[in-house]
Amino acid sequence: MEAFDTLDYRILEVLQKNNLTSQRDIGNAIGLSAPAVQRRIVRMRELGMISADMALLNPELLGPLITIIVQVEMETDKVELVNKTKLKFRQTPQVQQCYYVTGEADFMLVVVVHTMKEYETLTHQLFFNNPGIQRFKSSICMDIVKSGLTLPMPDAVVKAVNNK
Amino acid sequence: MEAFDTLDYRILEVLQKNNLTSQRDIGNAIGLSAPAVQRRIVRMRELGMISADMALLNPELLGPLITIIVQVEMETDKVELVNKTKLKFRQTPQVQQCYYVTGEADFMLVVVVHTMKEYETLTHQLFFNNPGIQRFKSSICMDIVKSGLTLPMPDAVVKAVNNK
DNA sequence: CCAATGTACGCAATAAACTTGCGCAATTGG
DNA sequence: CCAATTGCGCAAGTTTATTGCGTACATTGG
């Protein structure tokens, strides 16, 4: 009742690549009926294993967009201040991703804006107006070589599929 | 025939958040019939505006996963070598995202692995075995504060929706 | 100015996919 | 050994997606 089994992972593997795959097709691929697949998917949604279903858009066609990787360094590591900063990043639409990391920088951000002017405004909002932030370094993206949020499946699943 | 209009962008805005939204619901939201929405979606898929449809999985529940941000610095900027390196990154499943950027580093990678041992093996494959790579810096992710690939809509669209 | 063309729409019908009820088999626990 | 639980497949029911068709509107060319 608690955990997920290999069949679940194989369903996830498919949905992660294409969540419009019909339950019938998934069923055929893994040896289950469509309703069985459906019930597993519902369950995985309820348990939060599948957290969202989204369409991936093409940045090239959506208009001129600038992607910037920002490394943010904080003055102190006060928990309260860090949490407040996290919240701010989370709430900012232009911040596509935010990682709290070890090393020199404290945060790594992936920011998407329409213009450099918008980015400048954003830096004021996020960094200059924030007392806890010491420094930030921007790396402009010239090429999105690869983009995705695909996660690797547990080793056991990978093996099971390869041995088929 | 060529471009996209405001209605298209509003459809994209919805699908980007939840691509399981029914065409009827989208239609009601923007004042179109379901078939009209359907035809626009088909067209946007054909033109590559919608490049994929995927389920987002929960890293916490999928098992122990380690996310690492890697900054890669190359020795030379020879086009040939850069392209070869891009290809290698693109083909590596553990590389979730790869950005070719300006600044100190040449590449920014988001890497996801099951164990540090796997990461060590990966660094050998990707970096030590690659003559063009001078140095790389790893930042271990302690918290995925925000994750997504949502793109901002053209300003005109945003305004149009807010004024409704 | 008026036809001809193309494009996008809505409605209605069809097709496909999802969802649910039900009975059965396998496993688990008393 | 029996009752309870779990997950399955099948078949029916429901919703959603897709397609055919006629119409409206804008653009173009005579």
C-alpha cells in the first residue's frame, strides 16, 4: 500500500517522456490492462509522485527570451533570512528554477526575461533591495544545449527493462 | 498563417501549467469552442511551439537523488570541440539541463544522480576523458527551492489578460 | 465594386480515451 | 482454514477528442 513497484516506475518512465500516451498503449507496453494503468496513475497523483502535467514550450518560437544563470552569495547564513530569500525567489515568475547549493555561491538561479532592461529591474527587486545578499554573478546563456526535468529511474527498474 | 496570436498564447499559458486541461475548459476561458482550441493546439504542435508534453515527477518520492550544479570551463573555444562536448552532454541521461554561457565558465550543467559514486564515474566519462575540458566545479544541491520550465508570455498577452 | 479565395469558426456526429462497477484470483493475517 | 484485503480484467458508461460540413469574414485580384 505504501511504496511503488516496478510497474509503477515503468509507467512513470513513459509519462515523464510523454504524458499524453494513452493508458491502453502503456498497458500494452508493460503487460497491464488500461484500467489497471489508470488506477495506478490516479494513485500516484494522489500520493504526489506525479506532481504536475505540463506542456513544454519552445523558447525560440515564443519570442525573444534571455536565459541567465545567476549565482547568488549571501552575507550570512541565518536560517530566517535564507528562508525569506527562498520565498522571494519562489514567488518570482522570472525565476524558472532555484537551487540552494553548497560551495561559493548559496543559490543558483535560472532566470528567464524578455529584455536586459527587465533583468536589470529584476536584479534590483531581488538583490539590491535584499539586505542579506552580498553579491551575485550573472552568466548569460548563449545556447540551451539541453533542457528538461527528467529524473532517472531507480537502478532496479532500468535493469529490468534492459533485460527484456 | 505564420505567427501566433493572443488566443494561441493564452492557450499555451494554460497548457504550460496543466496540459490535461480539457479543450472545453480552455475554450470557455478564452471564448472559443472546443474544436477551435483543438485545431490551434494541433497546429502549435506541428510548428514545434509545443515541443513536448510531460509529467513532472517528485524527486523526493522517486528515491534518493542527488542534484548537482556543475560549472565547466574549457581550455579552448574551438567550435568543433565545443560542439562535440555539447553533443556528449546532450546524450548523457544524468545531464538534465545544459546551458552554454558567457563568463568564467563555459557550461552550466544540472546533473541528477543516485549516488556520489555514480557522479564520480560520470565526471570521469564527461570531464577527465575529454581533452578540451580544463576544470569543473561542482555545487551540491541541498534544496530544490523551485523547479520548472515555465516560460513567460509576451508582454502584450500578459497585459491583455490582466485587463480583463 | 464585386467575385474568388483562403482561413477560422461553430455545430453536430463520430471516434477514441478515460472512468467505474463488478466478480475473480492471489496474498496476508488471524 | 477462513475472512479480509488488494489488484486485476472485463464490460458498460461517461467524458473528451476528433472530423465533416456549412457559414462568416477578411484579403486579393479582376
